[in-house]
Amino acid sequence: MMLRLTLMVFVLCGGQVVSAENWPAWRGPLSNGVVPDRKGPASFSGTRMWKARLEGRACSTPVVWDGKVFVTGLIGENDSVQAFDLRSGKELWRKELGAARSGRTQRIGSSANSSPLTDGKHLYAYFKSGTVAAMTLQGEVTWKINLDEVAHPDKILWDRGTSPIFAGGRLVIAVMQQAGTSYLVALDKKNGSRAWITERPFPTVGENGDSYSSPFVETVDGVETIVTWGGDHLTGHHAVTGKQLWFCGGFNPKPERVWRTIASPSGTNGVAIVPHGREDRVAGIKLGGKGDITKSAWLWSSRGWGSDNCTPAAHGNRALMLTDTGKARGTLTMVDATTGKKIWQESLPKSVHTFCASPVMAGKRLYVARRDGTVFTARLTADGMEDLQEITIEEGVIASPVVVDGKVLIRGDRHLVCLW
């Protein structure tokens, strides 16, 4: 039976035996920051570490496939991808993809904020320059376009930050911008041609139309749906056609003028967990319906333990929020996704430093990276956390942790770091 199963895996993977533990996109294989059946290290040590030099600073999270780590960034003045061996940290190849466009602020932004993704055959990358490229996992470019030419010009105030997703068999990118046309666009994975484009014209004030959050995909009412947050609205779009199916408002009734969106929503159990109002607020929104679902979709709302930058980790009927800025920074809150009831709330050690990286849960362990390069892990229990461990990689961290093959990958300002 075991031989038969191994043979099936071999055939399904095109004749290559691959690692069962991949990390194909920013929030992992389930797109929610949770890998329930995966085991990561219970402690850290400087003797169990490799560091690989990155040519330029960037903020995107690495992806992993079949023992290879792929990182977007900057080489000289060009957008680039570097590939590394997961076991040794050896650089396997690098590819430059044309002129980069510098981040408006190099403190927390860059020319490569958007994380790449892979389907196991090709790697797809998206940059502030507007370049979108597909390449083989050996580094051969199969197509390259500029999104400003295919869709609408980039007018976002700061730096492009949303990461591409797969939906409806295509590559989908969300662009939400106060000063320009907001839209979702689907690109053919084989050649980069535009399959559809849907504008997202919600009126907003101040900076509220700018969004740096990434969509997620969930089957809602039997339909593969792209759930997108920004412009003071949560929307559901048909993954194949791009048609808007429903929208939910009510997030900014006053309205406040500087509630741009950075943290992405997370979906679980038919609910979107939506951080909003900077770090102050969080809501649970029931997915599905038709047209304006604002009156019926709000399940719960809370204040004081949201997040500005960090996307929740969500799985089953639970969601974990990391408060990243303000006086409550470092607070971890586990909630019931359907009711918003707090299951537990604990705090990481106090620090002047904030968080940009989103939390990751692997099996019974939590992994969190702070902006100053401190990486935490703790064992999760029904009532909170135990066995808190930490290490510093001694450089800034914006990108989220990756847990694969018993290792934790951290992308720092200057290095790709592997801990085990």
C-alpha cells in the first residue's frame, strides 16, 4: 500500500518526487497563515541557522517549492528573483527583470513588497514598477508584462503591496487607489494576457481608497469567490468572470480620512476576519449573499485589539490577531471567528519596536517576527501560550515567517535566514 501511494505521488507530480511541505504563497498552502499538520522548531539556536545574502532590501515573503526557496527583491537597480537551496542556503540562480521603481519609504516599504507565488510549475512575481512576470522554477522567463499598460496606471500614495493570488485558474491582482482607478484584473497564467478586468468604484475620502491588502479565495454559496478588502468595503467577486457578487460597507461611517488598509482579511468557517480603523478595530463578516449585504453580514465588531499591518491567522472557527502598533503592541488575541468572543489574550515581551510580519501557526506552535529582527515561538494551548522562546537575526524584518520541513525561514533586510 505504501509503495502504491508513493508511486501515485510520483505520477501526479510529473515523475518527480517532491517534498510534501511546500509554501506556495504569502500566507502558506491554505492561504490563512495556518498549517495545522506541520511541525516547526520548538526552540532556536544560532548554531542551527544559515544566512544567505540578499542583493537588495525588499519586504516580500519567500515561497518554497520542492526544496527551493524563491525571493523577489532588488539587484542593482533592477527587479529580481533569487532562488536558494532550502537545506544549505546555497544560491541556485538569479534573474533580473528590468528597471525597478524605488519604494517611497525604504524604512517599511520597498520596490518589491508583493510576495511571489507558485503552482509548482511556474513562479509569478509582481513589483512596484508594474512588472508582472512568469518564469520556470529554473529561472527561465516565460512572459513579462507591465500592469500599468494592461490595466490602469499606478496612482497609489505609497508603494504597491498587495500580493497576487490564483483564482478561476488565472493570476489575479487587486489594485485599490484613491487617486486612480481601483480594479481587480485576471491574467492568463500561460501568456499574461488579460482575461478580465473589473473596476471597484467605491467613493471614499482622504487616503481611505488606498489599500495594500491581499484578497483571499473561498467557495461561498457554491461559487469560487475572490474576497477583497479596501476602500472601506469588503467585496466578493466571481473568480471566473470577475463580476461583483456582493459588497459589505459600514466600516467607516463617520468617515475618518486616513483609514487606508494594510492588513488583509482572513477567511475561515464562512467568515472574514477584517482588521480596520488602523490598529483599533476588527470585525467578523459573514460571507455570501447578493448585492448590498451590509445590514445582514455583520456578525460582530470589537475595538482595542486589532492590527494595522498584521493579517490574522485563521483556521476552523478560530482566529489569532496580533496587535502590531500602539500601546497594546505585541498583544495576541485568539477569538471565536463566528462570535468574536475572546478565547484568550496574552502579550509578547514589551518593546519599543512594532510588528509588520503576520503571525503563523504550525501544528501547536506559533511563530512571530518583530520589526527589529526578534523571532518568537511558543506552544499554543487551549488557554494561551507556553514555552516562549526567542532569537534575534540582528536586522530588520517586514516579511512574514515561512514554516516548511521543520524549518522557519525569515526574510530580513539583508539576508534570507533559515532557523531549525
